[in-house]
Amino acid sequence: MSTMMDGEDFRIREAIRIFQEKPKQPSFACACLGPSQGEPECPCRMANIVKVDDIYYEVSGNESSGLTARRYQKSFPR
């Protein structure tokens, strides 16, 4: 029997898998003008954000200590 949490767990694992397969980008200062192609962040910030089933996940951590992913929630300046 499948539950909604099973789907969320699958999407999190899939987000980590996709992130691991992406080519690593060098670090540099962001000079982007903003989000493109309907993405929630500029191309530089999208390096750690992965879309799975129309849901964005932010991947954090590193290969040696383990990667985690959580639903991406844009923080707005106050």
C-alpha cells in the first residue's frame, strides 16, 4: 500500500540522485539578473535546487557526510 510519504521519500531520493549526476559547477560570484525559464532562483542558485515531479527540492550536505534534500521554499526579504 502506497502512502503520500512514500511518494515524498521517492522524490527526495530522486532529487539527490539527479543532483549527484549533475556536472559540478565552479564557485564564482553571482552576476545573474534573476530567475530564468520559470525557475524559482537565478541560474547560480539553481545549482543546489532540483525539480522532481514539478516540486523543487534543495539538496544540501556533501558526498562524504551525506546529502539530504528538502522541499525548496523561497525566503523573501522582510
